[in-house]
Amino acid sequence: MVDAGAVAAVPAGAAALTPVTAVSYALGSGAYVPEWSKGQELIQYLAQLDGLEYAVVDRDGAVTGLLRQSAVLAALTGKGAGAGKRMFGQNR
């Protein structure tokens, strides 16, 4: 995952020489969610995973989006509606 804050902190003159690994981090082990997961099945699946962000994958294993735990919680609780909407947007 590329960290937008880390990218913004790179001086313009150093951007071309900065490796992507310097401004990114790995998702947790096994942090992927099949894009067809929903409802209680999704909640139970996420409860077994480490981390706060998950790659959303299609049936071929290609990444189609990013799901954040905060978006799931917002959708479940109705708090932070903006975060919940991102979960159901174009990429998920």
C-alpha cells in the first residue's frame, strides 16, 4: 500500500529517486477479501484477519479495490457515513 502521507512528505527534488518501498507498507498476512463477500459472511471473515486494510480481489485473484475496517464499522454503525460510502464505491 502506498501511504499518501509519506508520498506528500517526499521533497519534490527527491521524488524521482525515492523508491516506492520507502513510501509504502505491506498489508497484513492474508489481508484480502473476495469481492463477492457480503453481510455476516464478510464480518466473520474480517474478524479472522489481522490489520485494518484489506485488498479486495476478484475470482482470478486480481486486486480490484481496498476495504478499510473503518469503512465496515461505519457502514454497520451508521457513524462516519463518508467512510461507509467508500466501501461500496467503484472499487468496492
